[in-house]
Amino acid sequence: MSPPRARWPPGSSGFAERVGWSQPTLEEQNRRMSTTGASRPTFTTTRFREGYAVGDVDAFLDTVFTAISTGQPVPPIATAVFRPVRMANGYDMDEVDAFLDELEAGLAR
């Protein structure tokens, strides 16, 4: 089973798959990011199950994408830590982790 991917387009409910449209893989999103400037994925939000604090993830990704787009050193992705939240809006942990793993692999090339 492949790791979960960031949802594309936002709000997708499987309709794209049913009609034959394909979602870009994280690798494709990373390639776009490196060729057209930084573009951020949209993560599924959680409320009743544990997720990562939206502000923590957004702030970290802002720093990463700013560094990429300006040619500055990228902060260490493997050591990024986000506060877990429950009963509040958060980002799906598996999607964020999968994106960061793919991003780190893409930057290591």
C-alpha cells in the first residue's frame, strides 16, 4: 500500500478517480515546485482525530518554500516537529509526513 498523498484538488472526494482523472504524485508536485517555484499541497484537515497543528505546519512550509525559491539553505526537514492537536483543526499526520519525506528525498538529489 502506498503512503497517502496530499489531496489534489482541494476538496476532492474521489470524483477525479472515478472519472479517470489522476492526481499528481508528491514527486510530480516536487518537480513542479523546483521548476516553477514553490507550490504547496493542500492537506486533509482533521478535527476529531489527532492531527498536526495547522499553524506549525504552515509556518515550517513557508520557511522551506521561501528558502527553495530564494536559493537559501533549506531547514532540516527530518527534524521538523509539529504540535499534535485533537478537537481542533489539524492537518492529517500521514499526509504531512509523506509529503515531507518526498520533499526531503527530492531535495537530496
